[in-house]
Amino acid sequence: MDIEKKLKELLKSVINVDIDSFPEEARKFPLLSARFNVYPHQMMGLFLKVEQAFKIEIPDSAIDAGTFNSFDGILSVVREALNEK
């Protein structure tokens, strides 16, 4: 399974962000920002879709620490959750 490709597709379909259309460093920028025009309710939808698509449970610590707020952060959360299965 290509985790990165699947996550990019989810970003496009759920929060309308094509991460590939931004510079490489944008992968580390907070999605919940004016730069991406993403709102909290969209991030909640993304959270649920990511859990569903990858059949994982995202730990609360990923939210508390702010990890689930950038493409690279979400990617690391997904990879870590899949490794724990």
C-alpha cells in the first residue's frame, strides 16, 4: 500500500488540498491555516477519513501534540499506527 499516495488523495477529496501543488516545504506547514484555507470541521472530517481508510485508531496524543496538523505529521502518525498493528 502506498501510504503517501493514499493520504494525498484523502487531502484532495476531504479538505480540497493538493499538497503536490505547493512547494516541498509546505508538507511541514499546518493544514489548519489560511495558507491552505482549511477549517477545524474539515480537519475533523479528515481525521475520521484517515482512520477509516487506513483502518487505524489515531491516538489522542497526535492531536494534543499538534502532529495531526501537517501532511508530514499525519503521514508519520499513520505509519506509526500501521507499524503497531
